[in-house]
Amino acid sequence: MILGIDASRNRSGGARAHVIGILTDGDPRQHGIQVVHLWAPRSLLDSVPDQTWLVKHSPKELEESLLHQVWWQATRLSLEIAKNGCDILFTTDASTFCRFSPTVVLSQDMLSYEPGVMRSFGYTKARLRLLLILLIQNRAFRFAHGVIFLTQYASKIIQLSCGPLQRIVHIPHGVGEEFKRAERPQGWPSAGERPIRCVYVSNAEMYKHQWVVVCAIAALRKRGHNIALTLVGGGAGRAQRILDAQRAASDPDGSFVEQIDFVSQAELLKHLISADLFVFASSCENMPVTLVEAMAVGLPIACSIRGPMPEVLQDGGVYFNPEDAESIAGAVEQIVKDPALRLKIAGRAKTVSEQYSWLRCSDETWRFIVETYNSLNR
């Protein structure tokens, strides 16, 4: 069997990590896949290790504008797949215009499917874009011969929109072994020693609620807790403007809130290792990679109760309403004040994270693709 993988639209961190993870760990040949052809931007291809069974393709259109990328995917990709003798296509972005058949589609995007999140965009071009993405993805899901969802939650919500799908599977993201092997300093800062280091990793978006977290940390400081917040991931647009305004109001001299831009995986790991507590305040996720990375490091976690977060974190954290500063402050304060709780949830989160591995993700992905293909040839 020869497999084609379309990763031509994979630009975000999570989407890239997924492709790199499944092509680095595991061996598709163990499942009957002799050759894998990968179409992707050059930057992604360079991040994927060379393999004897892997053939990399980098069409020049993938380095050009979005319009060029979409046009190539809609008009040229099917021809490329057929020319290379591929039996089935694995599409890693459901916003696809390729009509090659048979195909398996991976779902990684939830923004278009969460009604509350959609309303937060108002009547803007951004909302219109999300509605268009919803239509394109629903079409891809219905056309596909198999669909991979990252979580049970995403599967349920998306099928309410696109309708029941005949062949699905739930395969969660993996997490890098470097996060699982990381060793954090033991102990908790004593009073007056230094601030409690709280970190939140995500770019500023309306559904990420960073400004609400700033309000919560400011409230905790007023209660006498020496706590500081680091926001990792940068941001732009309306969400960043709201965050900037909240920082100016809550921390005008910049004494306890720091925001830094996107960082490499190695730098991110350093931030997590040096943190005392992790906050995750998103209200829309398919499967949050940064949450799983914090779990693997063994941090005590205060987490949004929305979306798939309780499914992913299980009983390894303290939950809150991400749009309520008092709810966030209460969850963080529980962790700060209760040493036994901190140890319990940190240990539990790390244990739960063991089920998320790229080897498992890779093997289950190859197996599902082969089973889907074989089901069409019985």
C-alpha cells in the first residue's frame, strides 16, 4: 500500500506537531504501508526526519500566497497523488479542496463549531471566514471514507453540524518525551522568598480569555498572595488590545504580569519547568497541546471547564469558568493554599499524560487508515 499525506495547509503549531510526531515515531511499514508521500511547505518538510519509506514533496505554490496554495490543492494535488501511485490520501487539515478518493480526514479545528465562540466575533470578516471554514470542513467530513477526531467532545459537537459519520475513530495528540522526562525543582516558594510563578501558554485570542486571568491574578494579590503571571504566546488584534488595556488597569507598572512572544519547544519547556502553577483558560479547543505538555511536566493545573478540557485532564486539576475572574481566582487560590491538593493533582495530571504519546498516535493512525482502505476492497 502507498499512502499520500496532504499537509500543505499545516501552518499552526499543533498541526505541524501532529505531522512531525506521527512521522517521527512508529513505523507505517508494520501496518502494511510501504511508502508514504508527504506534500507540505518546505519549513515543515525540514522538520520531519528523513525516513527510507518517506518521500517529501514541496511544490513552489506552497511557499506563495494562500490563494496559490488553495488553487494548487484544488487543481493539482489529485494529479500528483495519482502520478505517485498512492492508494489512499490522509488529509491532516479538514479545510481541504482536494477531491481525491479514497481519503481519511483529520479534524483539528473547533472554532467554527462552538456557538458561543462564534458569537464573540460579532458580525465581522473573521466570523464570515469561520462560517466558510465550517462549510468546507463539513463537506470534507461527509466526502471522506474515514474521519479521525482528537477527542470524544470534538466528535460529538462536529457531528451535530455535519451529521452522523459512518466511519470515525478517536486518536488523541501525543506529547514530546522531553516534557515527560523533565525534572522540576521540588518545593513551593515560602512567604517572601519569591513570587509564585503562574504561566499560561497560548496566543491572545478572544476565546483564550487572557485578560480575565490577569484580573484573577490581580485579585489574588489584593488578598495577599505573592503571585506573578507569565503569558507565553504573543498576540494581535482585538484580543491583544483588550489584554493590553487590562494589564494597564491591573498592573500599570508591569510588576507582576509579563507577556512574551512565541517560543521554541526548548524555551517553552524551560518556562514550564520554572513555573509553580499552570493556568489554562480557553473556552474552545479540539485537543489543547499546551495543556497536555503542562500535564506531562507535572505542574499543578487550574483549568477551564469548557470544551474537551475535562476529558483531557480528567481529575488532574481544579476547574473554573474561563469568563469569570472570581472563578479563576478561586481555583488558583485552592492550589496555592493546599499543599496536599497541589501534589495530588500534579501527580494525577502526569499519570494521565502517559496515555498521550506520539507512538500511540502514530500506530493508531496508520492502523485506522489501512483498515479504512481494506474496508473498501472487501
